[in-house]
Amino acid sequence: MQRVRLRYTKRGRLRFTSHRDFQRAFERALRRADVPMAYSAGFTPHPKVSYANAAPTGTGSEAEYLEIALTESRDPQKLRELLDESLPDGLDVIDAVEARTSGLADRLTASVWELRLDGVAPEDAARAVEAFEKAETVEVQRMTKNGVRTFDARSAVVGLEARAAGGEDGPGDHPCAILRLVVRHVTPAVRPDDVLSGLRVVADLAPPVPAAVTRLAQGLFDEETGTVTDPLAPDREADSSAAAPAPAPEGPA
């Protein structure tokens, strides 16, 4: 059985698809692409697809991950192309590697998010970020299936900065701030909207329109560099090592 790990996106209007919607679309793409999927046992077999830490509905993403199990070996890049062609625009498969290591989910410990705040002056956003970072705790509330839950949104945040929108982010003829957020995956999960609630608590920052949120990356958080590393890199490195020719034996002296 071959295992292949895929990175896919949720862009444009497709950011509003739920995780269940994506599951249905992806399983249809598997059938269209004639992928030799492995199936679970039992009365209702289903394709062996493992989804990891899906982004909330309404948020875009450049870094969603899943793993599929195949009954026949396939070239990961050709498989990526076939699946990408079989999915609607916006749900794009942008990377594929053969799984040569264990624990993909264990390598998804942090995310980098971009939050576009239309109608918010960059200087106001910067002041709110400064107040948030100075706070030891920032308690926010979220409605859950068990009722309203209060938790600290500050401790999971390892990076938060504000800048003015411009260039590729759009025209600068109206106030617009861009927040870049790096957050650890903890329990309970701290989401971008929780951080926005925290900014409202500490600095009364309330964007006039909902923020446009996009996940830029997720993986292991590197304490030394403060960056989030590529979770598929260990598989690529293992694949390169396996493909490298063995050194020629040394002849007699």
C-alpha cells in the first residue's frame, strides 16, 4: 500500500465551503481521476483519506493537508495533476509527496494567518497589537456545543504584527490594515477570530466589516527562527535519500 500526502488550497469563493463539502468534492475527484484507492473494511467501506487540521469555514487557506492510501503505486506529481484537474477552481492541489515518514499530524503544531481588516487604519491596528502583546492574558469567549466557553487567547500567540495594505494587497485609497498572526495549535484551539476578539477586549478594535482571513502556512514552529516549517520536507528528504545511488565500493589498496 502506498501513502501519498497532498497540500491543497481553499481560495476565493471556495473559502466558504465546509470541511464536509470539501470531503464530498475530493471523493468525487478521486473517482474522476480513477485513483486506485484503498478502502476500509466493514459493511460501509470508505476510501482511506486522513484529513489534518482543516481550516474553519469562511477562511481561505494556502496550506491544507491530507493523506491518501493507494492499492497501486502512482507517481505523486502525476497524481497531483489529475486530482487538481478534477477539483473545482479554488480547491487546488499544489503539492504531493510519497509518505516516507510517520506522524504528519504531529508536525502540524502551528499556523501562520493573514487577516485583512478593511476600514481599519494601520496605526490603530498597530496600537491594538501592541496592547495585545503586552497583556499577560487576554480572556475571550466563544460559543461551543456545550455553551459559552471562556479561555485565554494570548498564550497561544507567538507572533502578531500589523502593516498597511498596499501593492498586491490592494489599493491604498481607503484604510486597510493587514495582520500577520502566528499561533500554536493548542487545546482549546485559538482561531484568528478569537485573536480579533482579544484585540477588541484590550484595545476596542472593531473592524467595520468581517476580516478576510487566510492561512498561509502550517507546520512545526521553529523556536530559533520564529518560523513555521514545511511539514512535507521530511518526506521529500527521505525520498531524495532513497533515490540517491549507493556509493561505489572501494577497491583494494
